[in-house]
Amino acid sequence: MAWQGLIHKYGERMKLTPGANPVTLHEGNTPLIPAPDLAKWIGHGIDLHLKYEGMNPTGSFKDRGMTTAITESLARGSKAVICASTGNTSASAAAYAARAGMTCFVLVPAGKVALGKIAGTLAYGARVLSIDGSFDTALNLVRKISEDGDVDLVNSVNPARIEGQQTAAWEIVEQLGQVPDWLSLPVGNAGNITAYWKGFCSKPCLSPCSAACLQCPIGTIKPRLLGTQAAGAAPLVLGHPVDHPETKATAIRIGNPARWDEAIAALSESGGHILAALDEEIFAAYSAVARTEGVFCEPSSAASVAGLKKALDRGEIEAAGQTVVCVLTGNGLKDPDSATESSKGLIPTEATFDALRRSILENL
Ligand SMILES: *Cc1c(COP(=O)(O)O)cnc(C)c1O
């Protein structure tokens, strides 16, 4: 049967209002792509796979949590939702709200959101409120205003978000036919690392999901989690909030993660590790992912690859011969500025046969 989204596939395994009418854009079921050339770039003999979450309907993993959050909100009879966002949450909330016939308000930090994220959010008809403040300030404001009850909060402090996002863990196990040894992901507000750990710790499914999964390993075998923050926005690595987070990886430009305690618990229970990567390291990984494997993710997503390489290079983790999944959280197309700035750019070529031949020979 054709894919009909996460609630259709996994609804029974999630804590949701029974009988609620799913609001879905057929999210999920994203590719898990083997990445042998990127594995060589990283080194250390790992077996690497990329969970390409940029293939979700609005281009990021946020759609997994938004189908559930908006479904729940609609079932409660809400007319409007609100979120703070570094861009992807707003695009996702706006799309699912449009589908549900609800009004969507988003608060974004002025000048710190990639162009394509704002464009999508506006296209879906959301009210975009741009504030002179960080994501953390925006999140505090929307948390407070949602207490009035007029608008429902759909940031990842909303438990329905985590319910939906945990499905990525289940998909990876189905696609890989096993639980990976390591799961590597970027960490911003820490909703995603919380959700993955919940998914990996949940009860096994009752019906086997694939031939490779006849003995569902979910909940018995668990991966180790590797989290990466940007060096200028690394509260979990430093052990204290960062007042003025700075990084060009804007989706993880967060100084005080809402799910701080859950992230620390997940890291420690999994025997995992968290580290900070410099923007240079994140952007080097960003280019490497696209050039070695033909997979275009956004800079923040590449933190999962940058952190993995750095942790292996420094001997902070060991993973030779082991299976590693890097979560590529968002699609590169939404951030055209980063892509053009970190490439050689266009090659001006005269419109003649000879000039074309010269350009080709010079650039072979
Ligand atoms: C939201 C987001 C993150 C960070 O996820 P958290 O759940 O906030 O830790 C990372 N990458 C991208 C592309 C995102 O949109």
C-alpha cells in the first residue's frame, strides 16, 4: 500500500488521542543512504549511513513531530498554533497548520534564519513575527503566551512532538535491519536527541516490520548517541547556558536547550558522547557530504558528520568496523547563501565553442 505518513504507519505505537483525524503530508519514510565515500573522508574504518531527513515534505525532520502535534492540537479543538523557530520548525508548523485549517504564528530571531525557511513559512500563510532577540528569548515568550490558552505551543517542549519524532529511530532499525552501533546527530534545543532515545528505548513492535526484523531488537539493543553542538552555541558541552550563542549553523544556534536534562540522560544512559565542532569543521563536513555522496543537507545537519570525524580523530570515541548512522536533519536547498558561499561559484564562460572547450579543459 502507498505510504500514508507516520500516524498511519506507527499510530498504535505512539501516545496519541485515540481516533484523532491525522493531519499528514505523508511525512517520514526518508531514505537511509549508505555513504562509503564519506566514510573514507572521515576515516577510521566505519560503516556509515545517512538518514536523509531533508526528504520530508517541508525539508526537515520537524515534520515527524508536527504531524502529531498539529493532529493533537486540532483534536483538542484549537484554532491557532504558535512556535519559536530557527526556521525549520516554523516552515513545518505553517504547512501542517495550513493543512489543518488553523492559523499559525511563528517567532523568529531577525536576520538569523535561512532564506528558504522564511520563504516556505510565508508561502504556507503563517504570521511571521520577527523579533530582535535570540531563539531562546523567542521560546520563553511563546511558552508564556501559550499559557493564556488562545494558541497551542508546537515547539518540542510539546510531548506530541517527541512522540512523532521517535519514529525516525524505528525507521532506521527497519531500514538497516539492525540497531546501529552509533547514532550521530546535531543538538540544538535537544528535542531530537530526546526523541531518538525514546524511540530506541521503546517496546518492540508487535508485528515484525521486515524480514530482517523478525526478532525486533528495539528496546533490547541500543545505540550509543553522539551529539554535536556548534562551538559558539555549546551549552551542553560547557555545562552552562550560553547567553549569546553564535554560529553560522543557524538551526542549532541555541544557548539554553529546553530538553537539557533529557539530552544529558540520553547521552549518559546510551554510553554516548557530546562535543563541540567549530563552524569551519561543520562547513567542511557540509561540503564533503554533498561532494562525496551527492546528498545536499543544510550546514547544521552536517554537524553530525563534523562531530563524528572530530571525535574519531581525537580518539574520544572508537568505532572501527562499527555501523554509524548520521542524521542529516534538514535539506540544503533552503539555505542557498551557505551553499554558494562555500563553493567556488560560477565560472564565467564566453558563449563560443573555443571558450567552452578552454573552460572544460581548465576545470577537468
Ligand atoms: C531543529 C533542527 C536541529 C536541532 O534539533 P533539536 O531537536 O533542536 O536539537 C538540527 N538541525 C536542523 C536542520 C534542525 O531543523
